[in-house]
Amino acid sequence: MSDFRLEVVPASPRTDVVRVHGHLDARSATTLLSQCRMVAQEGKHLVLNLAGVAFISSSGIGALLALVEEHNQTPYQVRLTEVSPAADSVIRLLNLDQILAIDATEEASRQAVEAA
């Protein structure tokens, strides 16, 4: 099993980037949700960088969808960026790329949320 870790990087006064590394599964999904909810409570947009995700389970997908749903009830956005091949294949298999905002780079995601 891959070590799971999150790196929170302030991208601007209105946006935080959370870089996700390792396996996003039932155990780590709760950590991701908790950390990302703190970003929302601070009144910031959230950019999730999934470049370091080696594996994503149904619980990990559920966490991503929960974050998007929660943020949809606020003035803040969630965007995914630099999605790893492992996460991308699952997201596309489930056709979630049709409903999740996904950008190629952190900068593109930051610009998109700041423009909103």
C-alpha cells in the first residue's frame, strides 16, 4: 500500500491547492474530506491536484463527488488538476469527466476559480 499524504499550498488569498499523493481509498478519503472542508470553512476555492494519486477506489471517487456537492452550495468552486493516469481512467470510465471540472495544470485551475 502506498503512503497517503496531502500537501496544502496557498495559491492565492482566495484559493488553496491540495496535492494528493498515494492511494485514495476508504481510509484516506476521510482525511481528504476533512482537510478540504477546512479550506471551504476558510472561504476559499479548492484546487485538487491528483498527479500523485497511484490508486483511487470507489470511496475516493465518493469523496471527490461529496466535495463538489458541498462546494456547490457555497460561492466557492472545486476543480481537479493534473489528474494521474490511474485516477483519470476511473473518472473517465464512470463518465465523471462530464460533471467534474478538470484542468491540465494548477495554474489553469487557479485562473478558472479566480475568474468566477
